[in-house]
Amino acid sequence: MDVFYNLNGIGDVLIIPITEGDRYSIKHERIGDIVRITDESNQIIGYNIFQVSTHFSFLTNGKITLMKPMLLEIQELFKEHQLHDDLNFDLRPKFVIGYVKDKQKHPNADKLSVCQVDVGEEMLQIVCGAPNVEAGQRVVVAKIGATMPSGMQIKPTELRGVPSNGMICSQKELGLPNAPKEKGIYVLDDSYRVGTEFVI
């Protein structure tokens, strides 16, 4: 899970996005330096924490991958404010090494493939449009909940009627330097271990 801090851009505020909501119908509730953001059905879609540099030790500019010690600091602040929201976020890595175990032609789209991808602790079905995807490859997978360098969040979806749970990434999508301009996923060599985190 990623949180965001940009002192020069938006000030001394930590942004904790949980899910997307309609920005025209969201509600805000302030509890001390914590702002709880909810949608029309009162589902929590995120938090903003103000004066955050006075509360936390883990701040760096930009995207911050939330780790257990950081989450403990946030949970402690919530307790101090008598705020008992569930903060048991999924902290497992969202960019991991996957292994394409199977690739089949999409039944409803000539340029799409339906892939079964082993990511270590589970098998994901991912619909992929890359021309170079093949069974037997080690690849980088953005799992559900990952935030891409572009800001796009990976969600469960259906592509032409087939469920897809994640994305097999290209170097360009990962924001890697000198990424090739040709379309295609990033194929890794066999030294990469399936299920381990890919750091971008």
C-alpha cells in the first residue's frame, strides 16, 4: 500500500488513499489533525493527516510504500485521537515477480490473451494485450491495489467479458529509465524468484 507526502507541493499533509470515490459527493470529518474522507454511503475512501511532520518519523517526499513500523505510528496517532477505525491495511508488496503458467487466446478479442500467472502465494488471471506475452515467462505483475507511476490504481476489472485481476507490466508502465518504445511486457530472466517484490 502506498501513501503520499509532498511538502513543497501540498504542504505538511500525508495522504492515505484507500479506494476511489466521487469527488463531488465526498464528505470530510476532522478529528484533530486527522481528516476522515467518506463517500455518500459512509464508506471510508481515505485520510489526510495534517501537521504530519510533528507526528511521524518515516516521511520522505513522494510516494511512500507503507511498512509495518510506519503503520504502527499511524495506528498510535489514531488511538491518541480516540479514533477506532480499522487500519489493518494489506501491506504485502503490490509489484511482484510473476510466472506466466498458461496463455490462451481471449474468446472475444483477437489482440488480447488470458493468462494464468503464478505470483507466489496465489494464481492470478490477467488479461493482457501485449504482443510478446508467452507462457513460461517471468514478468512484473502489478497486483490489485498497486498504484502505477502514472497515478493509475490497479483494480479488478473485466475486459471483453473476461475477469482480470492485475496487470503484467511493460518497462514504460513501470517508469523505468530507457524503456523501449515498442509495445510489450518486461520479460525477466530466470534469476528472478517468483513471488518476490519488484522495486520500482
